[in-house]
Amino acid sequence: QTQLLESGGGVAQPGGSLTLSCSASESFYRILIMGWHRQVPGKEREMVAQVSDSGRAMYAESVKGRFTVSRDNDKNTVSLQMNFLRPEDTAIYYCKFKSLSAEDEIRNHWGQGTQVTVSS
């Protein structure tokens, strides 16, 4: 089973920065989308940022201008640079890959999650 390994979570002060990284334990025929979602207790998981294999990036309105998502197709990794962090960014952040097999099967893969806490 494919594993997505996340790193970079932790504690930051408001206005500070953190960088999250995610890599896969195996290679894929094609990764359509790499991205990040987040979840706080009692709320649904929401998309934060994602980037397609063509390089098109999408962001939640709440993080536009502050977060930057990037992918390395050679290394099967995706990163999330988070600047100007706010207390409301506190959540568990999950890496997600949407893969396509040679047989045209689409699958979603999730990481275990990494805690990001923004607090003074």
C-alpha cells in the first residue's frame, strides 16, 4: 500500500512561517494532482492548496497570497510554503495524491497528517 510521508509540521507564532513536505513511498504511472488538505476537530476536511501535473495551482480563498504549493515530479514530492500564518490556520494538514494507473484507474492516497499550531 502506498504511503505518503509528511514532514514539517509544528508550532509557529502568528505572522510566522512553516514549510510542509510530502513524499511517496513508491512511484506512480502518473500523479494527476498533489496537494494539501486540513481539518480541525468538528469540521470537515477542506482543500488548502493543490497543483496539477500541468502545473496549475489552486488555493482556498483563506490562504491565497500566503501559501504556495509546489511539486517535484522527478521526486514525487509536494511542498507547502506557509507564510503570514494565522491562529485560524491551526489544523492537522494532510497530504493527498490523486494517481492514474496505466489501466486508467484513479486512486486517492492520503498521508497520516501533521499538526500545525499557530499560537503566540
